[in-house]
Amino acid sequence: MKTNAHDEVNTPDHENVIEVTDLRRVYGGGFEAVRGITFSVGRGELFALLGTNGAGKTSTVELLEGLAPPSGGRVRVLGHDPYAERAAVRPRIGVMLQEGGFPSELTVAETVRMWAGCTSGARPIGEALDLVGLARRAGVRVKQLSGGEKRRLDLALALLGRPEVLFLDEPTTGLDAEGRQDTWELVRELRDEGTTVLLTTHYLEEAEDLADRLAILHEGVVATTGTPAEVTASQPSRISFDLPAGYFLGDLPPLGELGVTGHEETGRTVVLRTHELQRAATALLLWAERARVELGRLEVRSASLEEAFLRIARETAAASAAAATAESHTESRTKEPTA
């Protein structure tokens, strides 16, 4: 079949530059931090790994960066094994760790210059510092930097080599609101220019705002994956309000007719959950207008990634606990003495 020039030009833009298949990582003592996860990241895509502490995020990212070999499964970055073929991968990636270790007596500029000496095709020092808003701090010693400024320096070093793939492990921890917004804007620009970004973060609004796709890890496995909208859509939206004096929940239109799938009532406060937010909110407000009453502290809110994250974490934890209990009961029965 003949391929036209347009297809030839655009095919690389759709290839996976990160491929993870049944990846496992086991530490000494047999603790399995990563338990058979699979995902891929396309060229020019920003992919976020989310999870509670101990979910396996950093353990996974370290394998992708080539800092250790996997205990099982397969990982490829830019078509190479990042550990066995480190020389082929390292010059083409940028890495921002959770914590950087810099010589405290060097200035910011000296630190970048030292790092640039070990980086192929490094950006000019001034350009790297300007990218992260540290140009005016070039002559300041590292030990005099704030925690947020040190994170900016971490990012500058990760960007020195103009990486094709950028690993960002908790990049905005310690930054103030302005610094976080500046970093988000820089990451968007890098992504738009074709850099593939893999991000871990505890800030769910960061993932919701930046990520093209994401995966939520829990206890070393992928609990769910998809676009932020797809993951969020799995959770119901919420309408909360205080009932008017003299009214009760039964005075409202039938909840099923409102498209409500669940509700909670605490005193006078009612919380309705629905996957049809517009329908439910419209019907509720029309009822209030007809009844000539005011719904106190009315709040209408679409489902958020935070709510999806928390619910997935709870459900996965409950399923794990149930499985552990069932396994314990099975073991107990098999150990019972026979007559």
C-alpha cells in the first residue's frame, strides 16, 4: 500500500516513546512495590502517575529513568531498555528527582555550569536559568536559596539538554502559588513543542490541569487509567443545600425523576449525587421556584479528579482487604487438623 508524504511525516508523532509491560519491582525482603503494571506514553504527550504514598510511583519512575533494572516485565524508553542501554537513552531524557543534591557553596550559575559540562548539547546557562525564573539569582549560593528556588534549579538542570522525554517527580513541591503556575506554563510550552512528559504529583489539580492522560496507582497496581475527563466522569456530580424550614426530603420531587443515584441527609443538609447534573439541578430549582422557597447554602459541583481519586483509593483498598481476609480464611481451613 502506498503511503503519502503526510503520513510519513506524522507517523513518528503518534509512536509510543514510553512502553511499560507487566512491570515489577521487588525490594530486599520480598516487598513488591510494583506489581505488574502496563501503560504507554505517546510522543508529545503529558502523562501523569498518581497515587497515595507507597503506591509505587517513584519506584516506577526510577525504572523508567534507568536507575535500576526491573524485577520482571519490560520497559522501553525511546525504543531502548533504559537500564541496559543507558548510554543510548540518558542523553535524550531529562530527570527532575523529588530531591536534588547540590554543593551548597557553589552559586546557582556555577552549579548549572558544572552540570552543563556533563550534558551533551547543553543550553546556554542564562537561557536555562531564565526558563525557570532564576536569572536574577545566578550569583547566589545554593545554600541561600529557598526550598522553592531549589526546585526551580532542579528543573533548570533537567532541561539543560533539551530532552525529548522529561521525567518530573513532584516538580512543584515547595513552590508558592505563583511559582507553581509558572512551572505549569513552562511544562505546557515544552509539551506543545513536542517534549514527552511523565509527571508524578500529589497535587491532583495539577494533573487535572496538565495531563493528557493519567494512571492512578494503588499498592503497586494500576487502579484506573484514561484522560482526566474520563476518570472524573466515572464519579457522580454533587448538589448540596439546606432544606427550607418546615420541609423534609420527602417533599422534594422523586429523586429518581431528578436523575439522582444517591443521597445523604445530615440534619437539614441534603447532598444529592447524580451523573445528570444539569437535569437534576434544573428540576430542583424549578421545584424551589414553584414552592417559593430558598435552598440555603446551595452548591452545585461537577465531579472532580480529587473525588475520583479518593473513591478509587477507598474501593481498591476495600477490595484488597476483602481479598486478604478471604485468603486468610482459606489458609486457616487448610491448616485445620483432620480427624
